[in-house]
Amino acid sequence: MDILRISTAGSVDDGKSTLIGRLLFDTRSITDDKWEAIKTTSKRKGLDFTDLSLLTDGLIAEREQGITIDVAHIYFSTPRRKYIIMDSPGHVEYTRNMITGASNASVSMILVDARKGVIEQTKRHFYIASLLRIKHVVVCINKMDLVNYNISVFEDIKRDFEAIAAKVGFEGQEVKFIPLGAKDGDNIVFSSANMPWFKEKTLLEWLENIPVTENNKTAPARFPVQYIVRPHSNGFHDFRGYAGKVESGSFEKGEEVVILPSLRTAIIKSVYINNEEKDRAMAKESVVITLENDIDISRGDMLVKSRDGFKQWGELKATICWMDETPMIAGKMYWLQHGPNRVKAKVIAVNNILDIHTLETGTEKKSFQLNDIGEVALKLAKPVFADPYNDNPPNGSFILIDEFSNNTVAVGFVREASSK
């Protein structure tokens, strides 16, 4: 049974937690004791209905304020497939959490309050979903009950969002629009009698039919080394293995690989997964690989297939999402973390910054503020082995870390690179 990973996004009080709670309730994914607990809590809060948002707002502060603060991972299944929902907060100051939640998603579920329409956070969340190359986007126009289930409200919001998608979406991206009433379950699992004008699939029906594709299984093979395995025991006296996760592609016993940065070649002797020897390791699998040759390999080095091609980059042009309250300016030094590899990086230019209102990039601003998105040029103290994000997302992303506070200040996506 395959797994569909879904990221939620939306502004404050758009009803993300209630929608997910209703999805769990109507698919019978709630245990009896959990259901009784949220009924009791709803009564204690003086509500005349059972607040389904309590199913996902797990922190005490979230329940007290009625908001989502941290990314919550919700698991449920149907006879068709399993689901993991990354429920992200809607506040502007928690945009970094939304990026984290969406980074491994196949579907972006963006909520829009039918009373408010498309707002700044809607644009920001869709831009980030497109930046992350999330192919399937569903725009959930929620709280239709508060606008009398008016079809013209739905059509107006749909038209506004389509104009945004035409500006920032990418070829092949699917954007679906569904009118919802999360509180009463309209068009979530069951079709709504209140909106007979909507003849298309419900939210769950649409999710059930999305094909799950693993693009990183067909991408160039990349294996960053995390740890050198040397048991030093009598049973494994001469064993030397290289542990890590296959980021993309696959590696097979007997294949020739190139070790970066040394550029030496070797033949794969064996592949171990969960202490069992296998013939092949696929993307996302954590493995130990041994080689026929005795080569000096360290943490941060990378194994690639000879035939797949590779480059080592000394400069990067990248799109970044700034996640720190301290501004970023050209000339400052940061740590760049690319997989297990950490190198010093200097911002040599701020090329442009996105105006979230117009969705146009401008060159007037020269410093990044919290939640800004734009393009920078970075010079690296030593080369990294990255791919352009659009070609190979697992090997094309990185984070920037402040060298003094140790805070993660930005997430980046490689656009172009130079071997200088």
C-alpha cells in the first residue's frame, strides 16, 4: 500500500485543523477514547459542538489559543492507501514551519477562507509549494457555510488564484479547487447537499486518485556518506562500510562508482540494509555500502555512478527563503549545510527579492528580512557536490546556519552553479 504525503498551508483561522479533524472523523480514523476526550474538552470550553480541531492541535498552547504553532504529523489510512498529513501553522512568523512540513510532500493543501479570499499568506504558501516543485495542489475554499454556499464567491476566488498560478506555477503542476465546509464535513469525504452546483470529486476522492511518484528514484544516483562503519570485532576484523541514506537513484552490487571529492573510482562489493545483504539500494533507503577498493573516504564525501555525471561547485546561484529575524546582507559569512557536508559560504550578491504582493522580483532591496524569498550568489570555501534543484531536489537543497548563533537562518534551492 503506497503512502501519500500531504502538506497543509493557509492563514490563521482558515480551518486547517478542523478540516483534518473532519477528515479523520469521517474516515473512522479516531479511536473511541480520543473521541470522548475531545467531546469532553469541547464541553469544558463552553462549545455547543465537538471541536474537531482538537484532534490535531496537540500542544497546550495550541489548544488554549485555538491556533497551530508546531508542525503536527497526522497518520490515517483508507482501503486505498495510507496518508501522512503535515499540518503547518498559518501565522506569518511560522512560515519556516510550513517550509519544513512541505519539503517532503507530494500534495500541497492550501486553505482559503471564503470570506477573505486570496490574501498575502495564500500567495506566499503557493509560491513556496511551486518552489518546492510540488506537482499536486488542492485549493480548499473553506467556510462556504459562512457565505451561504454562494457559487459566485467560489468562482471569484478560483479566478483570483488561477491568475497567481499563471504567474508562479510550473509546467505540469495540477491545481484543483474544491468548496468546503469543514465544520459540517461538506465535500470533504461526502458530497455536500448544500452545494449541489459542485459536481466534481470530494477532497478525499481526489486524494485517493493522485498517483504517487518517486522522482528521486529515477534521478542521478547520489549517496552522501554519513558515517564510516568499523566494528573492530573478531567477526568483522577487516570490515569497512560507508553508512548513509541514498538521496536519489539507486546503487547495485558490482557497479562502478566515483568518490567525490577525490575522483577515485571503485566497485561496489556489497550492500547492506538492516544487516541483510542485498543486491540493490534504492532512493530513501538507509544502507551500508562496502567497496572492493580500500579508499580513504570521510563523512561528507559522496558516492555517485560513473555514468550519471556530476560536478563540483565552488559558487552557487540559489533561491533562498529567509527564516531569521536578523536581516541577511551581502558580504556576510554563513555555514552552508548540504546533506552531511558543511562548508563556509559568503554571500557575494543579493540578485533579487520577491515582492509577495505583485509576485514580481525586484533588484532594489539588498537585504533579506524575515520570510523574504529571493535569489543570491554564494562563494564557497570548498566545493560541494550539488545538482540544480529542478533536476534533483534531494541533492539540490541546503540550509544556511549563522556561524555565531548556530540558528538555521535560510533554506536554499540551487539554481545555477559555477566551478570557480
